[in-house]
Amino acid sequence: MTMMTAGQYEESLRRLNLVVYMFGKRIENVVDDPIIRPSMNAVAKTYELAHHPEHEDIMTATSHITGNTINRFTHIHQSIEDLVKKSKMGRLLGRETGCCFQRCVGMDALNALSIVTFDIDAKHGTEYYTRFVKYLEYVQENDFTVDGAMTDPKGDRSLPPHKQPDPDQFMHVVEEKKDGIVVRGAKAHQTGAVNSHEIIIMPTLSMREEDKDYAISFALPSDAEGITYIMGRQSCDTRKLEGGTMDQGNLLFGGHEALVVFDDVFVPWDRVFMLKEYEFSRQLVEQFAAYHRQSYACKVGVGDVLIGAAQTAAEYNGVEKASHIRDKIVEMNHLNETLYCGCIACASEGHKEPSGTYCVNILLANVHKHNVTRFPYEISRLAQDIAGGLMVTLPSEKDLQSPETAKWLKKYFKAHRDIPTEHRMHILRLIENLTLGTAATSYLTESMHGAGSPQAQRIMISRRINMQEKQRAAKKLCGIDET
Amino acid sequence: MTMMTAGQYEESLRRLNLVVYMFGKRIENVVDDPIIRPSMNAVAKTYELAHHPEHEDIMTATSHITGNTINRFTHIHQSIEDLVKKSKMGRLLGRETGCCFQRCVGMDALNALSIVTFDIDAKHGTEYYTRFVKYLEYVQENDFTVDGAMTDPKGDRSLPPHKQPDPDQFMHVVEEKKDGIVVRGAKAHQTGAVNSHEIIIMPTLSMREEDKDYAISFALPSDAEGITYIMGRQSCDTRKLEGGTMDQGNLLFGGHEALVVFDDVFVPWDRVFMLKEYEFSRQLVEQFAAYHRQSYACKVGVGDVLIGAAQTAAEYNGVEKASHIRDKIVEMNHLNETLYCGCIACASEGHKEPSGTYCVNILLANVHKHNVTRFPYEISRLAQDIAGGLMVTLPSEKDLQSPETAKWLKKYFKAHRDIPTEHRMHILRLIENLTLGTAATSYLTESMHGAGSPQAQRIMISRRINMQEKQRAAKKLCGIDET
Amino acid sequence: MTMMTAGQYEESLRRLNLVVYMFGKRIENVVDDPIIRPSMNAVAKTYELAHHPEHEDIMTATSHITGNTINRFTHIHQSIEDLVKKSKMGRLLGRETGCCFQRCVGMDALNALSIVTFDIDAKHGTEYYTRFVKYLEYVQENDFTVDGAMTDPKGDRSLPPHKQPDPDQFMHVVEEKKDGIVVRGAKAHQTGAVNSHEIIIMPTLSMREEDKDYAISFALPSDAEGITYIMGRQSCDTRKLEGGTMDQGNLLFGGHEALVVFDDVFVPWDRVFMLKEYEFSRQLVEQFAAYHRQSYACKVGVGDVLIGAAQTAAEYNGVEKASHIRDKIVEMNHLNETLYCGCIACASEGHKEPSGTYCVNILLANVHKHNVTRFPYEISRLAQDIAGGLMVTLPSEKDLQSPETAKWLKKYFKAHRDIPTEHRMHILRLIENLTLGTAATSYLTESMHGAGSPQAQRIMISRRINMQEKQRAAKKLCGIDET
Amino acid sequence: MTMMTAGQYEESLRRLNLVVYMFGKRIENVVDDPIIRPSMNAVAKTYELAHHPEHEDIMTATSHITGNTINRFTHIHQSIEDLVKKSKMGRLLGRETGCCFQRCVGMDALNALSIVTFDIDAKHGTEYYTRFVKYLEYVQENDFTVDGAMTDPKGDRSLPPHKQPDPDQFMHVVEEKKDGIVVRGAKAHQTGAVNSHEIIIMPTLSMREEDKDYAISFALPSDAEGITYIMGRQSCDTRKLEGGTMDQGNLLFGGHEALVVFDDVFVPWDRVFMLKEYEFSRQLVEQFAAYHRQSYACKVGVGDVLIGAAQTAAEYNGVEKASHIRDKIVEMNHLNETLYCGCIACASEGHKEPSGTYCVNILLANVHKHNVTRFPYEISRLAQDIAGGLMVTLPSEKDLQSPETAKWLKKYFKAHRDIPTEHRMHILRLIENLTLGTAATSYLTESMHGAGSPQAQRIMISRRINMQEKQRAAKKLCGIDET
């Protein structure tokens, strides 16, 4: 078996023995927890669509190791076409789930490591790449979901890792043993962590020699001993506990993020992919970041959902033909497709690395992600404009069930004679979900900070621009001869 | 007694017999309901600050009827200075509550009616103004909170009131009796409805003769027989039920909005302020809207809170000196003060109406509100940028109390050596509250639609501009002589 | 005579003996030079309108020294009302001239000096204020146009004045004599310099003790010996030499800016208003800058012209009813009126200084000017959108006169059956003038840099905000107790 | 010879006998006219770079007709790679010329006709495609510059062609002869018209049967009898007559646009590509527009120049390390690269048409062009911010040559000790040229209206979006079942 079905995926998660806390209590049954389950459903969609004939071109790939058909989320990009399909896969899943489907982070970690382990070996004569390829085959053959973990807590932002008052603010080696290493630290904001079979750790920033104990990369099963997950809460998370079919907005899907604590966890040598080669930490960060910034293609798909919802709300409100409404819909689409241009362009302008892996154009991937920190907010604002104020003053679905209030809601929230009031309420709850609720945390705030905050992209843009060429051209045109 | 204390206000509410539904059930004790209470607290702040010497200049006024010192929220503006103080009062209360304090809508209704009842009488020889002044004195002497209710459900947006399939989609007279009238309909999005002693009804749009039964204005006690309130729910509303002191973000204050249903309610003649004088409905709408658009001065105060929170988060994160952070803080302030300029300018450019009431400059009030539909969204985006991703991945406060998880949270979410982790969590929860949670519904969505959606302001701007003057100037300068 | 007519103003200029260079040659007759004359016409408008009964309330004031009626441009603001009228005067003249009318800079210098000379005297027991008031009376009685000169060339931006390789990069005292001082240096970007009777010099930045020789302020007749003017050129300046009545866009008015060189110029003591009191240089800079940032009220008037021109172009093109055109016109107005709110609010929130002079609210004046660095660019972009591409592909007016080409132009550039093609060409040339031509240098670039570049306003906004108050409010609301 | 050198191109133009008017007079020697010559230089660059080995991959292609190496500007795109290279060619030439190089419009016309003539033949059994291919070979073998002419004067915008009071407001057939047709009308805004060997006419909008006489497409030599060119004037055009080497900003290159009048011109049958097949006019318009909207890739190259100039100005001013300057440079680059993403993505998402020609993704090409109507204005605004006010107050270069003024300019405009004042003046003049002068007409206004005004793109975006798919996704996620 190289590709699990959604059902097999769910079952495989049940076999894990994760230590997960939420609201101060240990979660015994992670898979069926009503707050976590929608996020599992979203990951499951990445398995399900791989079996749909109309999506298989996008969702699957041929392993360059085994030649087997595999889920694209476990694939190492072998061509420009692969990179472009990755962007399209992100948009597709964003549209089908309306949220963060979490699985891209592992794909991006695998691809980044395929490049960097190769380059480390080329310089140091190490064997990381061999190890990595073996591990990759294991992931591909088992069709695992992998959490790619980069962000350390960081403690005092003004200090490098080795100068932190608490040395654990960055993940580090605390012991080297005969059969492996022992690590300590934590990774914050881990998307989809408790829906993953594996977790890959990478350093969070460029490091110097003094920080070499922090320049480490490795993989572990998600339920390795010593790993603890503490779930982050989201806006409107507890609506999922209310047992209805309306107020949560998105009835099936969601995302989650967790703090993952590593309390002296043992990593066997065959899962160690970088150890103290600090001079490669910057490359690993930038490579992973570039791939992951491309991955924000998914927000184009979520944007599709929000645009579709806004158009539907306009129709239900009976105002879809007003010129200002049509103009706002065009603007939402224009911004959303501008984002699409970014994730396509950074892919189509990709290149081959020495390892054979294809990498996106790093400048354009950063430009793309930087727009993602802006446009979803404006699309969201326009959606709220179109939706109308009812979106935030709508009574609960229980009021729609109670005989004393249902009659008033059905009477007074009816706008279009052919549309049931319930439909109008459903679509407004979806817009609320995407602009204020659980999905807003990913469509907005995660768009801001995921794969690096805006300033990180600005620094990369600054570094990757060929300013000399621009200045040469300008000086020549106006007659400045500096020789 | 002309000015209640906050305590007296709370007690006065307990004496009301309101019919309120929420989550499908009737609320027996409205004042102490944990979801509603924070909104009551916010209104109570308008009473409390009127007794603070440092705020009395802003918070109180001298009644032009009785000469008594009254709460400014019951005052009819007698000068430009009054109008300017109204804007400053809004900012003050926005800053002290961090939410919608709900009481301005009644003040704006009273002022609009003081103008329009006078003008109707001047044309029709009616006695609305006399009635109104008597009612006003009653409100001032009792220091009532008044809900000013304008927005009808509207049904099919393409049809005028009298052509609606359901005639109740707009509030209308169903019977004229000897001692008064009977009305039927509903008002949606009623801010602070269940914290009010009185409710004033106004028509929702400009009407023609065929719609004269809908051209009505009147006042009622909030607990008049036949009135039902159905509470709207807000993002994260149920966090208030969790019993903590952190996750709700704003620990004391909130807002609420409700659907108010009038099921054949009787209004005695002395509380009827307009009846079928359809040609004045447009004036009443525009006058109320102009005052109420000015009232969005409050969002400048909420902006103050969000800016203060963002600056604090930056300090707690240890990044407040980074140039990009400082620049974003400046931008937030610049936008917020630009809003302030709008609410000050429309006041200082106000004028005296025939009734003696001072009215804001209608063009500039619309310009101000239109900026309110934009800048809070950008200020909010910048706040999320500064806050960092932790704002949406933070575990619950219960995780901070549980011994198994508290140690990890305190260790790994500590950023600045002198700041307790709890402080950092508190401030992030406040930013979440303002940009995604309960207060986001008022700081963002209500800023969009309250006092009229953006397109309503654009229409008014278009109408109030002196385009002829601009074209005359342009033609003269370039030598076009059309004579 | 305390108020000259436009004609008297022109004659008074003829009596000056200015040393003016342009295109490498000395201008013998400045007043009649075809490139300079339109800028003189614009200043003359400030004299002309003061005699129009409908404008006298705005254009004139009562001198607090003599009680005479004077032109407001020579007035020291005695009330909030004066400050508000100043903003309205700026808008009026911007609308009537469509360009920079140049005279505000002297008004702003006089007002700033009225405050600072008073404060210096209060500290040092000097007599600057007495001198200044005497000088002011002279200016008022003669109704002079005064150039207020602040911007030094600045040389190496990283060095303070006293460390510059060339000490003359900042204006400084080179000799103190019995009867006065000798100064050397230059002032750049001097608006309306050669249309002025007087020039007032102020330091360009905050200074320390080492720079005390640079902390000077004084006034001179514009034709004092040793002063040389070198005219700056503007986009499309030479169209004024072509002798037509169309292609220059604005047929009558323009602005100009010049480099003013002071080559060891003598200043008698009674015209010295600051000498080495370096600790007041910052106050003088900030006070002048605040007044002058308010003065960008004028751009609202220029915006009126551009909006009027865009509307006219739309009508001539026959597209004024298209919803997207109407929407763009609304947006232009909205932005323009937002600017208006800024210049009104900073005036109406003004305060009285110890000298009795009223000063604008410095925070809001900076906020206003900062918006001026943005919105005119967007208004201009929208005007170009509405105008259509013909604005930049229109043949010359000579082609309209030549029989071989006139027939084609009249035939093919006719859009609306009732509008002569010439009218359409005229209005397009005006839009070109305002967005690319001579007036664009003031409507756009001067809006950016005049009265300080954007970053200068950001620094002032940062300084003037009460951040402590905002943080206090935020912390209180979320329960942070730092005591 | 299939590829001319720049010199051969210039000589070939001398052999034309064009009827060109400018400033009301016939131009006898077009090639050497100082106002026109810079535009010829820019076109010549398209010939020159095709012979540079480092650019030949981008600048040349292999003809699918003859197999010869040809200039890409005469090529029919045979692959996605061809489309991508077209975008890169546009950026390259924009950067090397800093202006509009004019030749893309013919390339786009040829490609659009290659598709549409094929499709007409398929429906009507006509022979347009055969004719077209023969003509294409002629263009390729002679390496001609072709003007693609679409925009008619349009007269009264509310009327279709056949209802215009003046029937010539749209190009139409006035006579059909045995050997060809006679046409009348005009094309406005013709970029590079007098630098072209050939001109291809296309209809300007979608037509109905009543307008079939206007549904025509054909090619003519640019000097065919009956064609008259009237040059449009540009901001600062006459600076080119001043004989200097500084004030024109861009010393070598420019663009031009002209009104082209067809006064009963004969077209032989072998050059007629559409005649009355009105139902294909919309396709031809949309196809040409899509290609031409992609062509605004050139503005990315002009943006490179402006960014390079701004960076250079900052260095010369000595402020390049200030954080706000660096941030603005990043923003300029970010916007410019976002545009690049658009022109790359619409190419890489292209597809093959029945004729074998590859066409860009029409939705994304429109999205790209729509951003071009916005971002260059903001990049320009930021460039003016960085440049400083001196950009619009700088004296003329003659003042730098005159001994009386040169000393002051060299002294007072020196900012950085190692940079000659002349260099600073040169770079500021280039920024003036790009933001206000001759190049601003193309970088700004032509970016707005070229290849269709913004509203045209919005309409196309609206048409090309798959809204049903978005609504399906939204409804499914929130549980709306409409079946």
C-alpha cells in the first residue's frame, strides 16, 4: 500500500499513542474529540482526493525512488511541472476544505531536507542524504502525514540561542549517545501536529558556530516518548461542542495548531539529518521557508470559498445585481487571482538543485507570501461588506429551533422569496467562520505569520533583488558614467 | 435625581420586565446573565464617568429645557462645542470600555427628532415638537438609556414597503385608536436593546405617499407589552461562560445586538412623533444617520485600546524597538487620528437648525463614517502583525492552571525576562478579542454596517458635494467658456 | 493703505531689484517673464479676493496690533476661528488658482515667530518679541508677501551643521557687527521667492550648542544686497513660452520654487529674531512646520479643481453616468474631503500660546499633512483613469490651427455632439497640467515634501501620541496589573 | 536577411514616405526629428539586442513557417516557453530603454490574427488564414516593425458604430472593388506608429450584424496612400529640443503615440484578414487584448529602472541606510515583482489554440494588466518620496553651465562628498522623466489605458471567473443543499 484512503488514514491515527492536552486535560481519544476532529477531516481530504480520478493528476505523483504512485504530499519535486501542480493542489484543497488542511508543512520539510542533506554531504562527506532518502521512502510507502516543525519559542528575541537565560528556548542536543542523540526544547504553532504520524524538526534561524548545538534536524514518530502536545485554542472553537449544524459555519473542516514539547527525547542516528553543521542552518531555513511560502497557494482556495459565499449571500439578500456589489466581487476575485499568479509564477520560474530536487524561485515565493499577508484581509473586509451586518447579529441556531423564536426568525430574516431563511443563516455563518471564527485564524492570522511574518519576507526580497543591475540600467539611461 | 450612578442604573434595569430570548430560551434575569452582563457594564460606564470630576465637562451638559445638569447622552446639542464634546465623549468611552457602549444611538435619535418634529409642525401645524420636548424632559430627568431603532428587516430589497409580500418587513401602523396607534414589525441589529429603558422607533428609509403607513416614529418603554427581544450571538460569545479571567480578552465589557419584534404593540398619542408625514422620512433618516455616523468617534477610542495593546505586546515580545514595529505603530496611530479628524471636523463645521438644535456637517459626517468602514480593518491587520502568531495558537487559560501543562506554558511562552507569561497571554487575548472575538464584531463589522453600510455613505457624499462649483473652477482655469 | 489690490501688488513688485537667474541667464523683467508671471498671478489672487465682499470674511482679519483690516496672510491668529478660517482660505485659493499660490509660507513664519520670540524673551530677557511685533506691523501695513525660508541644502545628511565639510550648507552667522550681523548660506525650494517683498529665515532643524551659529532667524527685503535667486524648472515649464491658450492647461496660474543664495548678506539688528538661542531652534522648526502642514489645506482646493475637471471630462466623453465613473468620482471626493477634515480638525483643536497667538493642534496638523503625501496621488490616478488615454496622446494646439490637421482633430476627437472638440482638449490639458505638468509638481511632489517629507510627520506623530494612556487602558481591560 | 541590425532598421525607415504632422507642420525627415528620434532609438533596441549572444535566447525564435531564426517580435508563439520568453523580453527591453519600445503591439496583433483567421476559415470556409500566413512570412523575412491598431475614436460612447452621427468614428469599408477594399476612419493612440513599416487594423469592440461594415481587419504598408499621422504631444516633449544632456532625463529613449487617419485608403485582397464576419470581432478584440495585457510585462522593466534610480538617488543623498528608505525600496520591489508574477503566470498557464498558436491565460492576463493600472503609480509615488523635493525645484542644466550660477549649484546641491553634483542632478532628472515627464506618459497613463482601461479588465475578470464552482464549494461547506 502506498496510498491510504481517508478511512485508512483515520484508522492509522487511532493506533498512535499521543500525549495531547487541551483545556487543561489530557485527551484520551484524539481522533473523535469534537474540537480536533474537523482538523482530522481536513487532512483526510488530502487522502480522499488522491483517489478521485479527476484529481489524481494533481494529487498524486510518481516516486523518484520507487517509481510507485504516491500522494503528492510525500513527493520530492522532480520538475517545474511538479512545482506548478503543488500550487494547484494547494488551491484545490483550500477550496474543498475552506480551512488549513495542514499537510503541506511536511511536504515542504521533506523537499528542503532533500536539498540540504545533499549539500551538507557534498561539503562534509557525511551520509545525511542516504539516511534521508531511506526515511523518505518509508514516509512515501506508508503515505504518512508529517509535521514539519521549525518555529522555536525563541525567548528573548534580542539574544542568540546560546545566550538565552533558558537554553531550551531553542531546540538543542543535550546528549550524544552511541545509538543516537537526546534533544530538548519545543516547537510552537505546530499546524496539524496531532493529525501527523511523523514530525520533522528543523532549526528556526540562521546560526553561528557558538550555536552549533542548536543546528539540528531530525525526524521522530509523533508519539515518541517525551513528546507532549498542548492544543492552541481558536476563535469560536467551542461552537463545535454545541452539537448543531449551523453555528460553526464550516460543518466539517477546521485546522489546529499546538505547542509541541520535547522533554529529553531520544532520536536514533538514522533519523538525524543535521547535527551541528551550523553553516547550513540558514540554507535549510530559507529553503523550507521558500517552499512553505509557495504553499500559501492554499489561501487562494480558501479565497474561492469566501468569494463564493459572498456571492451567495448577495443573491440571498437580493442585491447581487447592484453595481457596487458586482464591483466588490470583481475586486475580491482580482486580489485572489493576483495571489494565484504569485504561487504559479514562483513555481514556473523554479530551478533544479544539485540534489535533483526542483526548488521554487525564492524571490517570487517571498513576494507571493507577502501578498498573502495583505490581500486575504481585504478580501475578508469586502466579504463582510457584502454579507451585511446580520452576519454578527444573527441569533443562534437554537433560536431557530425554539417555537417561541423560530417564527420570528423565519419571518424577519427572510429576504428573497425563494430562499429559505435557513440557507441565508448558513451562508452568513460560513462568512463569519472565515472572517472572525475558527477559519479566520488560518485565513487571516496564519496568512500573516505562517511560513514567516511579513518582515521576514521583506528581508528576503531585499536580499534576492539584483539592485546592481537596476542601478546600472538607470545610470546608463540618464548619462551617469562613474568610471 | 437627574443623573443616575452606575449602581442606580443597574438597579433600574432590574425593575424592567423584558421578554428576552437567547439560545432558544427565555432569559429570566437579564442583568446577571453572564453573556449579557458585560454589555450592561459598558452602558453603566456612561453613568459612572459622568460623576468623575475629570470627565464631567465632557460627560455632562446643561439641559436647555430645565437648566439641570444632565448626562450628555440625553442632551440636545446647543452649540458647536456640544457637538465637539460629543465626539470626545465617544472616544473617551471607547477607550475605557474597548467595545460598543451602546448609548449613543438613543442620543442621536433624540437629536434628530428634535429637528424633524419641529420642521413637521412648521409645515403641517401638528404638535409633535411639543410632545417630543415633554418626552425629552422625561428622559433627561430619569437619565434613561434609550435605544434608537431604525433598521427594518426590509425583506425583498428590490421592493418598497407597501409592495412587500409580507407587509411587516417594515414597521407600520395597523390600527388607529382613540388613544393611540397599534404598530407591527421588527427592528434588526438593535444595539444595547436589552440594556435600555426606552426605545424610539424611526423609519428606515425615504418613503413615498404609497408607503405613508410606514412613515412613523414613536417611543415606548422597552418592556411594553408585545415587544420581544431575540439576542444575536457574537464570535466567541460563550467564552464568557467559561468562568475564567483571561480567555475572554476584555474582562469586563462587551456589547450586544438584538432583533426586536413588535407584535401589535399599542403606542399612546403622546409618544407618537411622526405619523404618515412620509415626506419627512428622508430627512429623519438622513439627520439620524449623520449624527450616528459622527458617533463612530467611539471607534477611535477602541483604536486607542488596540494600539496600546499592540505596543504592549511588542514590548512583552521584546521587539518594540525594531524599526518595522515602530513604523507599524505610527501607521496605526496615523490612521486612528485621521478618523479622529473626521469626527472633530464634522462637529466643528456643524450648524444650527430651525429648532435650535445644532447638527453636524452632513457631508463630513458621512466622510468620517466611510473611513471607519476601512481604517479599523487595517489597524486590526497591523495589530495582528505586531502581536505575532501566538495570538491564535495560545492554549487556554485552563492549561495555565493545570500542573501538567502550566510548567510548559510558563517556560516556553516567556519572552521578556521581567514580564510574567500571564501578562503576555492577557494582552494577546485582548488583541484576539478586538480583531477576531466579541469586540471584533463591533470594531470591525459594526464599523462597516452600523449607521449605514459603505454604499449609503457614498450616496450621501455624492449628493452633498457641490460639483457645480468644482466644475466652474476647472473650466475657468483652462479657458472653457460655455456661455 | 493696509490692503493692496492685485494691480498695486504687481506694481510693487516692479519696484524691487531682484537678482534672478533662469536657464543660465539673468531675468531683467521678472514680473513680465512668461514663465514666472503665472506664479505672480497666483499670488495676486490673494490680494484680489481680499477685496471681494463674498470672500472678505475669510480673506481678511483685524490686526491685533493696529485694529486695521488686513489681509489674513499677514495676520497673527487670535482665535480658533482664525485658525479655521486660515484652512478655508487655503482651500478657496487652491480652488481659484489650481496651483500653489505661495503666500502661506510667510504667514506661517510670522505666526511661528510670534510664539517663539515671545518664549525666548521669557527665558533670556531678550527683546526679540518687541522687534518682531514692530516688523509685523510693517508687514501688515504694507500688505507684503513674505517668503518664509526654512530648508537648507544640508550637505552630508549624516552630519550636524558644524561638522559639514562645507560650513555654508546651513545658513550661519559669519560676522557680528555693531549694527547687525552678516550671514551666509542658502535656502532651497523657496516657494514664491521672487514674488515676495520680504524673506524670513529660520533654522532648518533642531540644533545643539555646537551649532549655535546656525541657530538664527531674521528678515530681509527680498532684494537685499547679496541675495541671488536661481529658478527651479518644472515639468512642462516651457509650454508657457509657446504663446498658445490651450497646451499649458492652466492658462493663468502656476507656482515656482527657487534656490536663494545669501552671499555674506548684512542684517540690521531690528530684523534679527533669534541669534544663537539654539535650544529654541527645535520649537521654531516644529511650530512653523505645524502651521505649514495645516496650510496644505490648499491641496483640497486643488483637488476640487481636479475633481471638477474629471467630472467635466467624463461628461465630454459621454460616460458620466457609467457606475464605475460615478464611483471613482465619489472616491476622489471622499479622499479630498478626508483631507479637508484634517485641516479643519487641527485648527478647531488649536490652543492659545503664552504670546497670545493661537496654534494648531500639532499632532493633527502632522496627521493632516501625512495624508496629503498620499491622497493627491490617488486622486490624480483616478483622474487619469476617468480622463482616458487621450490626455497623453493629444496633438498640440498648433495642430488644431493648421488647416491640414485641424479637420481631422475636430472630426475625430469629437465625442459628445453638443461639446466643441476644443472644450474637450482644454479640459484634458488641465488634467495633464495637474497630474503630469507644472501643477503636478505642487499637487503631487510638493504635497510629498513641502513642509517636511513623510518621515518627518511620522516622527512627530510618534512623539505627540500619548502612548502611556493607550497602554493603561489596554492593560486595565485585559486584567494586567503591573503594580 | 531575416534579422535587421539597429542600423539597418534606421535606414529602412528612411526609405518610407510617411505623411507626419507635429505642432501643425509636416515633418519632412521623421527619423532625425529630435522629438521623434528617441522613440526610434527605443524600437531600434529591439533589433540591437537580438544580435547580442547573451540575449538571443530571449530575443529570437525559430519561425514555424520557414525554420529561420527570427526576431521574437515577429514570431507566433509555439509553446508555453515562447509565452514566458515574451514576458521576459518585455521586462528586458523596458529595463534597457526606460520607456515604451512600441514593438509589442504588432507582435500581439499577429498572434491574435493567427488564431482568429484560422477560426473564421473553419466556420466560413474562407481563406484568411492562408493569406495571413503568407503576410506573416513577409513580415518575418523582412523583420518589420508592425503597428497593431485597434482603438477607434468612438465618437458618442452610448451609440454602436452604425448609429454614430459621423459614420467614420469607427473604421469601416466604404467600397468593395475587384482587387480590394477601400476603408475610412482613424485609429487613435497609435504607439510607435511612425517607426513602423506596416500597420495592422483590427476592430475596437464586439460587434453585431448591423455593424458588419465595421468588422474588418487588414494590413497596409505604413506609407500607403491616404494615411496621415498626427503626433500626440507628451509632458516635457520639447526638452528634447533644448540640446542638452541632462534635463530630458532619459538621454536616448522615448516613446510616441499618434492619431492615424485613413482617408479612403485602398487595401488589396491579400491583405484583408476579416471582412464583415462580425461575430468574430469580439474574439479578435479579446485575444489581442489578452496578449497585449501580457505585454505590460514591459512596465516591470521600467519599474526596474525607477527602482534603480531611487536607490541611486538615496545613495547620492546619503540616506540609503535609513530604515524608512530601505523599507520603501523593498516595497517598490515587492510591487514590481508582484507585477512580474502576473506576466509570468498568465504565460505559464497558457494553452494551445486550434491554429496551433499558444495563447496566454486570459483571466490572468487581465489580472496582470489590472495591477499595472495601480502599482506603477504607487512605485512612482515612493520614488518621489525617496528622491526628495529637489526633483521638482532643480534649476536647468543651463544654470549649471553659466558661470554666475554654476558655482552655487555645484556648492549647494552637493550632498555626498564623493558624488559630483552633476550625477545627483542626472538621476533626479531621470526620476522626473519617469514620474512626471515624457516617460510618465507611458509608465503611468499608458499603464492605465493601454490595452484597455481598468474597467475593461474588470469586465473580463468577471466573465472569466468560474463563480459556480466557488459557490458550490461554499454551499457544501456550510451545509446548504439546494436540491
